[in-house]
Amino acid sequence: MAGRKWGGTLLWRGVASITVFLVFWEIGSLSKVWLKWETFAWLKEMLVSIGWTKNYLPWIGAVPAPTEVLLAWGKVIDDVGYWHSWYMSCLRVLGGFIAAMVIGIPFGLLLAVNRTAFGIGFPVFEVLRPIPPLAWVPASIIFWPTQELSIAFVTFLGAFYTIVINVIGGARSIDTRYFQAAQSMGSSSWDIFRRIILPGTLPSIVVGSAVGMGITWEVVVAAEMISGGGSQIGGTSGGGLGFFIWNSYVGGSYEQIVVGMISIGIAGFISSELLRTLGHRVTPWLRLR
Amino acid sequence: MNEGKVVKPKIEAGEIVVENVDKFYGDHHFRKEVVKDCSFKIERAKLTVMIGPSGCGKSTLIRLLAGFEKPSAGVITIDGKPIDGPGRERLVLFQETALFPWMTTYDNILYGPRARGELTKETLELAEFLLSKVGLKEFRKKYPTQLSGGMQRRAELARAMINNPRIMILDEPFRGLDAMTKELMWEYYSALYEENRRTNFFVTTDIDEAIFLADRLLIMSNIPTQVRAVLEVDIPRPRKLTDIVENDRANEIKMQALSILHEEAMKSFSRGSKAAADFVEAYSKRSAKA
Ligand SMILES: Nc1ncnc2c1ncn2[C@@H]1O[C@H](COP(=O)(O)OP(=O)(O)O)[C@@H](O)[C@H]1O
Ligand SMILES: [Mg+2]
């Protein structure tokens, strides 16, 4: 139930922590300037003594400064290609995720309530599940007619397993008391399914979806990098945020790499917030302890 | 809105007869006898209370009556027909709440009628009536987790009553509630019972609860359980909470019941039961005070 109370001290702390983070990042990145100064000769000596001879701080010194990143962002913000990358990635995530829900929830419920279906379906599922979605990339490029479909398929797999496992677990953990109570009040099997199993599994569906959504973003970015981005609209960076990053790397624009990374961070945050809000809406009984 | 009006469903009180019932668990190598040659009757339109030491097999008997399990031997009949599986003419309230957490109080109460497609105007009126009877009118839109323990039990009573079962079976429903809430629950529950006199079967380990509620009191032996004695609790209704301490007849029945339970405890005490030791100690203190 955390993260519900935006505002007040929580908001203030969030702003403060991000500001501090940015300031440190800026100072660290600018080390290529200030490490040369007389004042920091001691630090330079210390670094040399541990074998670091470059004239900027290790790791952080090589990262573009926030101000530089912001400047690069300003350049792409009115670029159609950048927004098309957003659009493509969101579309793929949404497509794969919705497909995973539409197929995964009924599939999981079927395995949970039907012994025969479980006996047939679960072993296959368990054999396929340990295969990481990204291992499917080459195969799915061969199977599916278009690159777009193969990316969507890999994205779908990312969320599918998590959702199914959560649905099965959730439905199985519904207390037998509820079934006995429903039965003794004259419920039919359909009624029990609709009014006991479905709402009883809903919290697990919400959790599964949230986790699945996270995996979906991981997978889509990687899939876009591997497959070369799919469609190419709006110049060099039209194939999704993953491809945007890859393209920036190839083009040597390190600021743009960071722009792409932060964009994905923002996209992931927005989608998990949306899901959380939606999850709260469909399970009102959980937030009222 | 229905405050004054009494909505009465047509009551068909049922009767359960338990005849020579055995219940064993495990196989013949390691057999646990929980119920042995047990016979009793749950009389029509009466509130029968069963009292017995913890672990004597009361809940096991309830599962047999509910039809969730089958007896190893003997028969249980309801209105002459042998019980075969759960049925909606017998509603069971268990020790733990079984309110559906994802439904509001109101939706919980209407669960049964909706399930059977009997959501008529009369049913809705009955729901209103029961809501006010159990003091939950203001809490109709709340979810079970927002209700106190006592409110949850009351909501469950209402949810059971609306189905107008021929027999209500309750397994230590007020266990775990604090003393004050418990007494409040006795009042709610006995008022509901007096309202429409359906057949009730109530299991408890609390002698005060038993005396306050019962028309008939079944006193059970230790495991494997049997009926040790049947006492008629002929105290007029409606009863007051003070009756349990002040009414002479109530005290008489109480001492009688306690001494039978004491005898039972002594038997298992001599067999080395720890629970029985506690009871014997508590009983000795109580009789010294009386
Ligand atoms: N399914 C079972 N298998 C084996 N033993 C059981 C089973 N159910 C109950 N028992 C035993 O029966 C005894 C009585 O249990 P129970 O009916 O719950 O007692 P009570 O409700 O009177 O406290 C206990 O000792 C318990 O271990
Ligand atoms: Mg019990």
C-alpha cells in the first residue's frame, strides 16, 4: 500500500533526493574540468596511487552531465523520430501486455479450476517457462512473418509466464471456507467461479500484471536492440526507445543514450503508476484495512 | 425504513436425528476414533446447544451434519432423509469468519438469494430488516475488513438467516471475541432466534453462553465423543444477561452441567490430558466460590 500518499513530506523528500542525486551527478561528470585544478591535486595523486591515470573520476566522470543530457533532450524533443520511438515502444509493450492478460488470465484460471487441464497444460508450461523471453528472439524472427510481430511475441512472453503463475497461485490459495459457504447457500459452479474464484484471484492478477509490466519493458528494449528496431520512420531513430539508445550508441552521442535511458525510466514509471491506480480501483477491499 | 415492521419469512423448521454415528480417521493401522456410537436429536424449532471439552470432536460432528464429510458408521437424517453432501437447507457458521472479503456487507448478505436467482422485493425487504436487526444498517457499504470482529459475526448471521434455512448450525461462532462483545452477540443472536424460532444447533465450550442461549443442552463426553447428558434449560425467554448469575434455575443447571463436565475431565485427567487438568483446576476454584 506504499506510494499512495503523494504530497506533504513524501513529495518534498522525493524532490530533495532527486535534486541531490542530480547535483552529485553534475559534479561527478564535470570532474574532467575540476580534477585538473590545484586544489584537487591530492585527489588526483590518490587516484594515481590506485592505478587510475585518466584526468576525470572513474565511472561517473565518463557519463555525460545532467546539463548536457538536458541540452541533448532539448534537441530531440521536437524530433518526430524521438516521439515515434516512444510511440513504438509503448505500442509494443501495450500489445504484448494486453495479449498476455487476455490469454494468460483465462489460461491460468483454467489450469487452476480444472484438474485435467492442469494435468495436460502445466507440464508443458513448466518446461517452457525457464526459457528466458530473449532466448526466443531468433526463433520468433523466423516464426513470425513481420519483425513487428516477433517483437510483440517476445514482449508477450515476458508478461505471460508471470501472469499465469500468479493467477494459478492466487486461485489455489482461496480459502476452502469461501467455497463451503458459497455451496451451502446454493451457489452453482458458474456462480462460484464468477463471484468467488474471479474476485478472489483478482489481487494476484493485479500483482502478476505489475510484475509482468516491468518484465515487458525490459524485454521490449532488449528485443528492439537485437532486432534492429523494426519500422524506420522519422530519420535515424524511429524504431522504439531501445533502438533509439542503440542508435545513439552507434552514432557516438552519449548524451542521447542517457536521454533514451531516462525516457524508458519515465515510461516504466508511468505504466506502473497507471497499473497501480487501476489495480486499486478493481480491488477496493484491499486498501481499506 | 423497515424499523418497525417485522418481515417474517415462512419458517420451515427442520429436524436432525443422529443415530449410532461413528467417525474414525486414518486406516486400521493407526485409527483415531473421534466420534463413537453417538446418538442425539436436534429438535424442531428449538435451540439445541452442544457443550463439551475442547478437542472432544464437536467440530467433527458439525462437518458430518454439514455433509462435508461422511460418518464411518451410523446414519444422520434430516426430516427423515439421510444426509448426502452439503445442502442449502442446513447453513453452517464456522469458528472463523467466512464473509467474502471482496464484497460489501450488503452484497455478502444478498449472496445466497443472488446465487439462486431469488432477488425478489420480499428478499430485499428481508435484507433491510436483517441489517437493522443485527445493527449494521450504517455499515452496509463497508467491506468485512472494515468491520470489528463482532460486526463480522453479525453480518454472517444475517447472511445465513436470509436464506431461511431449515436448520442453522453454528460452531463456536463467538469464540475469540472479548467478553463484552460476546454478551452483545448473545443478545443479538437470541433475539434473532426468538424472532422466528427456526431449528438451531449451537456448539460451544462456554457454559454461560450455553445456559443463556439453550432450550436444550447436550453435554458431551471426551474423545471419542458421545452425549453424556441432556438438560432442558427451562428459563423463560426473552432472557436477561443477569439471569445467568441471578436466576436460581440457571445456576442449578450450570452446576449440574459443570459437574458432569468435571467427571469427564477427571476421567481424561487420570489418562494424562493437560487440557483436562486445566479444567479440573478451574472447576475446583469455581465450586469453592459457589
Ligand atoms: N481429519 C482428521 N484427521 C485426523 N484427526 C482428526 C481430523 N479431524 C479432527 N481430528 C481429531 O479429532 C479430534 C477432535 O477434533 P474437533 O472435532 O475439532 O474437536 P472440537 O471441535 O471438539 O474441539 C482432535 O483430536 C483432532 O485431532
Ligand atoms: Mg471445534
